Amino acid sequence: MKIMNCPLNGPRNISEFVYGGEVKAMPNILTCTDREWADYVFYSENTIRVITEWWFHSPSGYWFIAERHTATDEIFKTYDPSELFNQRIDFEATSALEAEKPV
Amino acid sequence: MPFSLLKYGLKNDYPFENDIDLPLPTELKKHYDVVIIGGGGHGVATAFYLAKYHGITNVAILEKGYLGGGNTARNTAVIRSNYLTSEGVRFYKESVDMFKGLSNEFDFNIMYSSRGQLTLAHTDATIRSFRQRAEVNTHFGGKTELIDPQQIKELVPTLNMNPADMPVLAGLWHMDGATARHDAVAWGYAKGATQRGVELHQLTEVTDVIIENGKAKGVKTNRGTVSCGCIIQAVAGHSSIVAAMAGIKMPITTYPLQAMVTQPVKPFLDPLVSSSALHCYVQQTGRGEIVFGGGSDPYPLYNTRSTLDLKESLLASAVEMFPFMANLKLMRQWSGITDMTSDYSPIMGLSPVENYYLDAGWGTWGFKSTPICGKSMAELVASGGKVPEIIAPFAMDRFDVFRQVNEMGATAASH
Amino acid sequence: MDFYNLSSAKSSRSSLLSLNKVDRSHSKLEVQDCTVYSRVGFRGVGAEAFLESNGLPIPKLPNQSLSYKNGLIILRLSKSEFWVVDTANKHHALIEALELSSKEAINVYRLYCQHSHGCFLITGDADLTVKMFSKVCSVDLSQGVFALGSIAQTSVARTNAIVTKQSMDGVVFTLLLADVASTQYLWEAIEDAASEFV
Ligand SMILES: Cc1cc2nc3c(=O)[nH]c(=O)nc-3n(C[C@H](O)[C@H](O)[C@H](O)COP(=O)(O)OP(=O)(O)OC[C@H]3O[C@@H](n4cnc5c(N)ncnc54)[C@H](O)[C@@H]3O)c2cc1C
């Protein structure tokens, strides 16, 4: 079985992990167009290269980041998200709701 | 007669040498009216209908490997139309109808076998969705009904009615469900197309797409550059990669899909049987082998390797459904890479580039649609870009306006 | 109900369930069901300080556990996630008090491990325990590799689980926590795996 190295739990069977999608920047939901939002939600380069992606170690409920090649399936690096994200990200959900209030 | 054997053995040429199905390779011409990228079922079907219905024969199919060696060769050939949405059912229903006449149309046996397809429900929620699917299918002229456990037992006496402690509560019985020899479909179309003048170039990989002023003008290949009037891409798992050559980003993610087959046994299973709760579908081929498969791999990848994980989980489910399979030997396991859309419907029609047409997003369910895809893509091209009504709902820009055609529940582990 | 209190649940549960479900009939290994004993979890950047201020010892690194006293185990599941698990059914008052005082603590969030998880305690010969686990779990739990106080968050008999090795009064045991919905299945799976070692 394929083994992935979890930054918290060490090397584990790939079946313990859940794929969480590519790490990509979310557009500002208050200002972006529908097309930009669709691009974020549905569209993807989906190409052959090393991509940076979210993974979840299911038994420990732990999210982390992996760099993996999309053709060889080789996993080059796994690390804690704190290496990329060092502060809380707010999605301004409340103000978005206000913007959608019926007129 | 041993003597006739000896005669053939000593002869320089073989009995049917001059009776081959496909013309021998030629040089690429400088220009074609239509270039089709991808010599899978969809590509050759499009060429066939272009030549047969529209008289367009200055057509080149460029295939980087060999004819039908992609997902056309790897799929498990479930043919059915019992989807959920009106857009989907109408489209797949026409394809199933076309399949019935293909052997005649080709004068070539595609071994079409109309055995019916049975999907199992293990929960109330599934039964409700089955009711809806039966209604929609019936509305469009298909034969589909909800059946009870007693009827299921009669149809498939060997089925375990309590697999993995999930009792079978009901079934969606789709009488139009069928299977066919997948390779023969590609061969039949290729033969018919090339007989009418279409060129099939195998071992010819498209490496770039030439675009001038927003219009597709030609392609670069490992055998040189050709110019053309228009381009159709039908490359399944490689959709995003070829589209990127034309500067197009697609709402597609590529996942492997695996399947496997056992040693042959005597006929025991007439219908195709699937259970999405168990992530497994099982059918017996005309040769007696049991073909079975399940859901896609759990993460995206451009690789046709097989995995132990999937073998394990799929075998577990198959043995739950048909316990006697535990005694069988596995003969082969394989995989294909599939171009998945988030709504489990295809992407067909126009693209942001003029004269560049898309036939993509076929994921794990595109074999059954081969005839209707060929027919409607040919119509699209022959009309100079007028989108046939039957494929209009599958335009790529449906995602931009959040108007998906959701077939996820009706596709899942049945393909 | 703005805060769910453990004490209200405890008596109702214990009236329904046996507090002393033990399987030892077929094996040298003994499995005990501690699901109804009390436990609580905390997470957040303030969780470590909060537990310390309540006088509890803290494992230094993630994936380590400590035995405090009389079968009270403290598990550190990540940098900022802790579970306090009673394996002797003696610490209900302490756990209830912790739970209530965490309401006021800053950057401390309670984790719902009481009702979400089942809890088994496995005792018996150390080598046999390792052998039994090697049938259902792919992480190496053998003596030299998996020391006392190690935690493995992994898959056991195909269910997500937390495994740790601890001791009480010199007796080494393995603690197994897994989704409560799987406890019946897991109990049978462990019983089955252990039955080989007679
Ligand atoms: C295991 C498995 C089971 C399946 N089961 C079913 C099923 O039961 N029922 C069903 O309806 N569908 C099923 N499918 C899906 C179905 O196989 C596909 O959707 C369908 O075959 C797609 O046909 P196609 O002609 O578009 O693609 P393909 O047959 O894959 O043809 C595409 C061709 O494009 C070529 N190509 C790629 N890049 C280039 C390039 N740059 N230049 C030139 N050529 C290129 C490839 O070599 C390939 O031959 C299954 C798929 C798999 C993998």
C-alpha cells in the first residue's frame, strides 16, 4: 500500500488520508464576479506537475499540506499548514449575507 | 486438412491479407477540413457521421497511441439511459437506441447484448430517487421500473439480499440496459469512416494547437504540422492538457478509474447489477468472465496504475454481493484516467476558441454515449458551429452560470 | 440547554449499560468496555495552560500520553488538543469540574469525546497484545518501537481509532478509543482477534 508521511502522525497507509483539493487563493466574495467565483469553484489547470494540496488525516482529524506530482504520484513534501498560513483568515461571511439581502 | 495448413504455411502471403479493415498508414496531408484529436470511440464516431451523413471526408483523426486504446479499450461497457435529469435521459436514451442498430450499420458485429441493468437500493432515500429516475426514463420512452426484493431474487438468484448488513430493499430495473464489445465499436466506426475516405493516423500525437486571431488554424504533431478548417478534441482523460494547448481552462479534474475481471465461469448472471452503497457493479461477459468495478480513485492522478487498496475494497464488495465469487481467481486488473466534471455530465459543444469544438468531461460514463456524441458532434461541425439542441445543456459555460446538470447520484458506481 | 453537563448523562447511561462489560472468556487478553466512564477534551492555544492551572501534568509532545493517578490518562493528540480519560471510573467529579470551569477559560474549546467515542481497555501479556494488534492495525506497536506513553491515531480493524499504551499500579494496558457508532463492531473485531491467543 502507498505510504504518506503525516506531519503529525508519521508514515501511514494512504487509506488513512482524505484528499482536500488544491491550495488556492479564494477570491473576495464581496467583490468578485460570478465568473471569477465559478473559476475558483469549478475550473482547474488539472495538469501534470507538482501541485500543492490539502490532505486530511482522518483518524486524528488533522489537516496538512502536501506537494505531490500528478503523474508519478510521488509525494515530495508534507507539512503543517502553519508554514503557509500564520494568521486566522476571515471569510467575512456576515457581511456577505447582508449584501445578499432582498432589495 | 493438414495439407491446406501446410499450403498456407509455405505461402508468402496470408489468406486475408488483402482484406484488412483499416487502410495502411499514409503521410499526413498539409491540410484537412476537420482535424479530430483522439482516436477513441468518440473521435472515430464523429468522423464516421461526418463522412456518412454530411459527406465531409477530408478529415484526419490524430491518435497518439493506437485506435481505441484509451478509455474505449478500458471501460466496462455498461450501456443504459436511466439517469436522473431530463437533459441527461433524453440524450442517453437516443444513444442506447442508436446502439441497437450499430451492428447493422457497420456490417460488423459489436456483440450488442440487451440484458437489462439492475441497481440496488439499500435505503429509503435511494428508493425515492429510483422512483424519480423510473418516471423520467419512462417519460422519454425508456423501459425502467421499480421492483421489489422478490422480483430481484427471481432475476438474480445468486445475489446476496443482505450484503454487508445492508438489506436490499428495492431495485431499479432498467430493461434497456445493455452491454457490447467495446473494441468492436471503435473498430466498426473506424472501418466505416476510413472506407469513406477519412484518414486515421495512429502514433500521431498532437503537441500544440495553432490559433490565430482567436481561431483554430491547425495542429503541430510529432509528424509535422497540419492546417485545418476546424478542430474537435475528444481525448477523455487528457482533456485539460489538450485544451490548455488551445489556451482553454476546463472545469475538469482527472482521476483514475479501475476495474477487474475474474476467470470465466458458466453463465449465472444475466443482468448488469450495481449497488452504489457498496461502490460496486458486477456483470458477466459473453465469455463467462465476471467484470466488476466501482468508484473512482480517491484523489486526482494522471496514471493508469492499479492499487492494492482498490483491489481489496472492490473484492470485498463484490464478494458481499455474490459470495461464491470468493472462490474465483482474478485474471486482470487495469485502470483508465477519466476526465471528471463536478456534475457528472459531459462538456460538449463550442469553446472560447472559434472553430475549436469540445467533446470532453466524459469521466466514467462516456462509452454508452459514443454513438450520440459522434452524431451530434458531426452535426455541430457540419453546420459550422450551430449547437444541436440535444447537447445544448452540456455547454461548458453552464458552470459560469451555475446551471449544472447533476447526474452524480445516477452515475456514481454504475457508470 | 446552553451547556451540556456530563453529570446529568452519567446516571441515565449507567442505568442502561453495564459498567463492567469484560471479555476474558476466550483469550489470555482481557478487553474491558469503559465507554460509559467519564472523559473530556479541550483544544485551543489556551488548552495547555488551562489544564496546567487545574493541576494536571501535560505530555511534552503531540501523540504522547501520561498516567496521572488512579487511572486518569491525559492524551496530547496534537499541539493544542488534549483529552482527559478516566479508565477507572473514579474521576467523574474532577472531569465534570474541568468541563464547567473551561467555560470561563480563554482560547479553550471543549471537545466532545464523551458521547462521540467508545473506549476499550486491553490488558494481558504485552507480547500477545502486540501480536493481537498487528492483526488489525498497521502501526507497529511492538515494545521497542511503541513505548509506554506513545499514541497512535490510526485505523484499527478499518475504523478510525486512537491507541495508547499506559500503566496503572504497574500493570500495562492499551487504551483504544473509536467512534461510538462502531463500538459494537469493534468489540467483536477485537474479541475475534484476541480469541486466537488462548
Ligand atoms: C475502468 C473504466 C470503466 C468504465 N466503464 C464505463 C461503462 O461501463 N460505461 C460507460 O458508458 N463508460 C465507462 N467508462 C468511461 C468511458 O470509457 C469513456 O468515457 C469513453 O471511453 C471515452 O471515449 P473517448 O473516445 O472520448 O476517449 P478514449 O477512448 O480515451 O480516447 C481518447 C484518445 O485520445 C488520445 N489522445 C490523448 N491525448 C492526445 C494527443 N495529445 N494527441 C493525440 N491523441 C491523444 C488517447 O490516446 C486516446 O486514445 C469507463 C472508463 C474506465 C476507465
